[in-house]
Amino acid sequence: MTDLKELHSSDLLTSFINNYNKEQEQSEICATELAETKLEINVLTDENSQLKITIAQQDADLITANKGLADADKLSANAIAQKNELARVREQLTTAQQEITALNSQKNLKDQVIRVKEKSAEKTKTITRLNGELSKTKHELNQANEDKAACKKVVEMQRIALDNNKAQGLYHNGDHHLVIWPQKNDMLRPDGSSFQGTNLLYLHQSGSGAFITFDPQSGESTLSPLPKDGLRPSIEAKDFAHNWLYKVNQLQQGEVKDDDRVAINYNG
């Protein structure tokens, strides 16, 4: 009886250990998944904040542009209406003047002549008023058209600024690629002096790359040398790159969206 009890206890211990190990493995898997989920949430939160800022700015620009267009359309409609009213009043004045001419030849109709003259005077005042209002409306319409043109210029300037703030592929030939780099950079010469210019980023298909710079002093374009210890991105740069690449490649299947092009510039 003693041997059977010992064998039974051993089986129970073995089963307990196996179950405990499985629970530990499951706990580690859950912890890993939780960490990945937190990273995705942080990335999505940052993206949402930046997207809200971009949308708010675009909405403000669109409201300004639409207001300028609406004001111009309204003033144009007012000008047309006033022109039509002026034409109608002039026609009435012509009719009144014809009536006056006919009434002046009849002495027994002096009272009617007086009334017609009074109406003619009133219509003349109306014409004068309408001419003044039309002149004012034309001025306001011209101003609205100028505002409309200014709004279009602002929109175009924003589009050009956006295009100028993103890298653009320029040359591709086999393993060799050149990219227009949007920001100007301060470059060091071997003698310690520096110069500033717009550069091309040379990239080899292997993934290595460096700036090709034009030195106004020598008049030559050369490939920038690598740092002494080689390329060593900072921890912050690697974290940012990882989050960006994970979002674009994993969450968006390789598609780069507009909010992914927003520059993060800590250099001022």
C-alpha cells in the first residue's frame, strides 16, 4: 500500500509542474502581446494628435477661402441687381420726361406737370443714390476679387511649402539613387571651416548613403565622409524610425499617408 501511495503522489507532482510551466509560458505570451498593444496605442495616439492639428489648420484655411469666394459671389449678384434697377429707373425717367413735354403744351394741365416734375425729381435722386451705391458695390467687388486672389495665393504657397518640405526621388540607375534633400545643411570641410547648401542624398541599393555636397569654395561636388565610428543612430532616432516603419509597413501595408509626411524637426 505504501508504494502505491508514493507513486500516486509523484504523478500528481509531475502534473502540477507541467501545468505550472504551461501557465508561465501563457503568462509570458500575454505580457508580450500587452507590450505590443501598448506600443500600437501610443503610436496611434501620437498620429491622432498630429492629424487633428493638420485638419484644424486646413479647416481654418478652407473657411477663409470659402468666405472670400462667397463674399465675391454675393457682391457680384448685388451689382447685377443694382444695374437692372438703374436701367428700369432710367426707362421710367425717359417716360416721365416725355409726359412732361406733352403736358407743357397744355395749359389746363399745369397741376399734372407739377406732379410729374416732382416724380421726375424723385427718380433723379433715386438714380443718383443708385449710382453711388453701384460705385460702392463695384469697389467692394474689386476688393472681394482681390481677397479671393489673395486666398488662392495663400493656398498655392501652402502647397508649394508642403512640396518643398519633403524629400523627392531624383535619379535611379541600377544600385544608385539620388534624392533631393529639402533642408539646407551646414557641412564641415577638412580644415574645420563650414559652408551651407542644398544637398543630394546618395543611396546605394545596399542601404548605405551619404550627402553629395557642392563646396562653393572649391567648386566641386563630393561625397560626405562617414563619422569616425561609423553611423550610429541615437536611441531616440531608432525608436522614432521603428514606430514609423511599424505603422507604415505593418498597419498600413506599406502605404505612406499624408500625416506620415509631417516633419518632426528638433533643430529649429
